[in-house]
Amino acid sequence: MGDVAALNSTRLIIAALIGLALLLVLIIKFKIHAMLSILIGAVVIGLAAGMPFGDIVTAVNDGIGNTLQGIALLVGLGSMFGAILEASGGAQTLAVTMVKRFGDQKAAWALGITGLVIAMPVFFDAGLIILIPLAFSLAKRTKRSSLFYAIPLLAGLAVGHAFIPPTPGPVLVATMLGVDLGWVILMGVLCGVVAMIVAGPVWGSVCGKKYYVPVPEHVANQEEFDESKLPGFGTVVGIILIPLVLIVLKSVAGVIPALAGAEPVLSFLGQPFMALLIATLAAMFLLGTRHGYTLPELEKLMTKSLEPTGLILLVTACGGVLRYMLQYSGLGDVIGNAVASASLPLVLVAFLVAALVRICVGSSTVAMTMAAGIIAAMPGITELSPMYLACVTAAVAGGATVCSHFNDSGFWLVKSLVGLDEKTTLKTWTIMETLVGGVGFLVALVVSFFV
């Protein structure tokens, strides 16, 4: 690739600007699917940069192969795991028990924590649809605005969805940057908890007092669900913690002398695919067959859960193509040198790139994919410490969360489910998403100065 890397820097920058602008225009103006738009944009970058045809083909193949190699199994297993948790009532168990233990006065905190935990194995949309009735029932019982409980729940779901594996976003970024998932989980939990507190109970209290949003009529007349049929709280928490604990133990085993003897075993069990496989098998037995599901029923449920993963994997794979096109063309070196000369922290650059794409395109997955591709193409990335790369991952997640507005499907989902108008959704949900992303980024930035 030496002859390609030596191409004129100005031409490389122009090529990148043309390709990225085309990508955004295709998505925003012509509504072309993100997968096709990213792939077209990447190929145009290669052609405009003057890359030999063979190198463009190599970048596409390497981008797809190397990216899917790291996340395909994780996304599939995570979807199956989440589907069982959702169908068994495990999410409701967690929410109902937390609310009871916190009490009505602090129920907003319980919903925020529950949302954060549930969004790790369950997709954001599914988690919201499952748990929003509980927020409404609390509002009905306490005669408060629905926002008092809905905003903390939404903040928790947004945090779990963006910052903490095994949800696909941070797994994708970590894979592209080559950072161990254990450090990403630790950093994601730290950033996420602070962000959830600020954007959830704190901001939810402000919204609840400022905007009175009644419980939707179709919910107000619903009967309470039968809690006796739900699985046990300890069982649900234990199963959710299996992959997180195993992955983190693998990461810390090498630096804690007491775990040195068990390092080979922990390293094997803590491989993300192995940790998720164990958790999925545990969920199949403890939440599935023990609660009346037959194996054929579980098979149908898990097969159906894989339907949305194709889209995620293909968009992600095309993001990998973009990353390798930038790297093989030599543009990664140009961007890296520009960042170095500007003396901007890489964590800040990662946040800004992701935020710009998020504002323009709307999709957090596309924002994470593009930002991770650009950052991963920079020189010297692999030489940075795992903890610093975990901070960069959190910064990308933060940037890909801020400023949800009319071009984000989440905006319309929340508007319709909570019963808001567009103006109120902007003043509540959009600010909440910006607080989640902004606070999470600031925590990562502060930590990055010490690692």
C-alpha cells in the first residue's frame, strides 16, 4: 500500500469530503438506505483518491470480513438473549421489583436504573414498549405528569443502548478500535451511571414539573399485569450479570495477581461470544423451559429475534469498509497528523465526528459506524492504552446520542408512545438525549486525562 499512502494529501482530503458529502446527501436528501449510502461513499473516496481498483476491492473485502468477524456472533447471541428476557417477563420483573424497593417517591431512580440494565441485552425500542406501561401506571397512581417517570426510563434505556456492551453500538466501536470489551464495560458503566442520573431523575423532575402530560387514555383503563407469573428478580439480575462479569474478569485477570492462576480459564470464559453463549443458555433454561416454554417455542422466538440483526450487521460491515478505505488510501494518516497538529484530544475529536453525523443523519448506529471508521483509520491507534481507547469508545457513543430530532426514528417513537407534540418532544426528549451523550462524553474526557 506504500504507493497509495503517498498520494497527495490535498487530493486525499478532497476525495474524503466528496465521498462523505455524497454519503450524507444520499441518506438525507434521497433517502437511500444507509448500507448502500456508506458503501457508495466509501468506493467514491477510493476512486477520487486515485486508489488502484485492486486496492479498493481489498479494502471492501477486508472491511466486511474483519468487522463482521468481531461482532456477528455477539449481535446474534445478544438478540437471542434479549428476546428470551423480553418474552419471559424478565424486564417487567426487574422494573416492578426496583420500583417497590425504591418506593413511589424515588421510583424515577428505579426506572432509570432498570432502563439502563434492560437496554444492554434488549433493543431500545423493545425495552421502551415493554416498560413504558409501568411509568404510566406510576403516573396514574401518583397523579403526576407522565414525564416525571418516562424521562428517567428513557434516559436509562438510552444509556444502556449507547454505552454498555453487549448492546451492538459499543461492541462495534470497540471492535473497530481493537479494545477489550471488559474495559469498555467498565468505562461505559462509569459514564452511563453519571449520565443517567443527570438526564434521568434530575432532568425528569424538571420536565415533570414544567410540562403536565396525562397518561394516555388507552393506558389509563388497562388492568395491571399479573406479577405472580413473572420470573424471580434474583434470577433475572443473575442472568444479565453473567456476560458482564465474565468479560470484566477476563480483562482484569491479567493485572490482579490473585487471579493469575485462573487466567487461562477466565480468558476463555470471558471471550465475549463465550460469555454471551453461557448467558443465553442460562436464559433458555431459567427463563424459558422453567417458565413453560417448550424448546420448539424457544427456537421460534430466538429465530424471530434474529430478523433485525441483518440490518445492523450490514450497516456495520459497510462502516468497516469506510474505515479500511480511509486507512488504505492514506487519509487516516492525514487526519491523524491534522489532529496531532491541532493538539485536540482524540476523545474530543471522536465525540465531535460522531455528533456531526448524528445531527445530519439521525441514526446513532450510522454515527457510531462512521466515527469509529474515521478514528480507527488514524495512525498509532493500536499503541494507545486500553483504558484510553475505552474513553474514545464512550466519546463516540456520547456523540452518537446527542441531539435526537426529526430525522431520528427514536424521536417519533417517543412522541407517539408518551403522547407528546413535536415542540414538547424537542424540549424534553431531545434535551434528555443531549444530556445523556454530553455528560457521558465529559466523564470519558476527564478520565482520559488520567490514563
